[in-house]
Amino acid sequence: MLETGDNRLRLMTVDAQRQGYSNAELDDANDLPRSSFHWQPPLRLTLRARFSHPTQQLRGTAGFGFWNHPVAPGYWPVLPRAIWFFHGSQPGDIKLDSNTPGWGWKATTIDTLRPSALALLPLAPVAALLMNIPALYRRLWPPIQQAVRVQEQLLDSAMDEWHIYTLDWGTEVAHFFVDGQPVLLNAPSPRGPLCFVAWVDNQYAIVKPWGRFGWGLLDVPGQQWLDIEWLAIE
């Protein structure tokens, strides 16, 4: 559901249930082929936004930034490429950065479609098996994380308060700011072209390097929303 008023746009879900996917989304994919996505570095995304709940209470996933729509109706599934401010709640657990938990409100980058990442695909089943051993996970995952261009930083800004979020997407590195203060600098940049997206939904995902995967939907009684007061891409 989209609402306008009081000089803001509200993306809102209402009484979402786990029997069905509920998503309030603003994007510029427009059902076009991925080759028609047009956002590429260098650029800057700036917006003033707030969410309905703090990090510990917002259910599902939510955020804003750029991605390649890896799994969507009308598209062939592909591996993910994204640069965004991303929130994921438990029981979701996307554990791709060895230094951060798999849930929470984060600045994050990923590009699993680089040649260095694709070259590792034949080894993925064996590596996943070996990384069930903690000592081998600590040894094997950091170079893989570097190859897939994953870097994340948990944010301590209150999601349910107004903040100015800035994403500087460069050709080689990216910088993230909240209210003008750096929260993640020199993160590896994904390549474009990508599409813009802002959303709030009731899904969760589980992705762990040692071969655990899952997906599901959550009951979210009442309203959850993302307010955007203004937005600029330049």
C-alpha cells in the first residue's frame, strides 16, 4: 500500500500473514529486462526517511538502495548484486559478513556476479561442507567474502526516527553516511546497471556459508511502514 500526505510517501503493509507475501515497494524496474536497468556508478543517493518500528521490532525485510532484482516474476533467477541500507529481522539470518550478525539494520554491499566470484562456484559444495567446522570457516570464508564483494556495518541510528541517509556509489568503492556521519567507508562497489528499490515486506531469508538456506513469511499484525520525505539520485 502506498500513501501520500504531509509531504511524504508512505510504503505500508497492513496485517500481513504468513500465508501470503505482503510487500509495499517503490522501484524503477518497470518489468523491464535487467539490461534496461540504468543506475550505474558514480552516483549519490540521498533520502530522508524513517520506519514505523525500531530495529528490534520491525518484522521481515526493509530498506532502500540499488539491486539487480535477482528473483522476481518475469525474470530469470540470477545471483545477487546490491548496494543498499538493508534491514532483516529474525528468524532471518543472512550471515555473509564474518564480522556482523546475520540480522539487523545495516549498510551493505554484495556482488556475486564478478568473475572472481563465479570462478569459485564449482568449489562451493565442498567449501560449504568444510565450513561446518568452525576453524575451517574462519580460514576459508574471508577470501570468499572478498571475492563476492560483501561488506556490512550494523547501524545504531534509530530506524523509527527521521534520518538523512546517503550512499555514495563509486566505481571501485562505496561510502555510507547517516546524518552526514560516516557509517561505512571504502566498501567494495558492485557493478551496474542496477535498479532503485525501497520497500517493506513480511519475508525472511536464511543464507549461511556452511550450506544452510531457508525462506519464509511472517505474521505481522497491524501496520509496518517506511516514510520517505524526500529523495535524490544525482
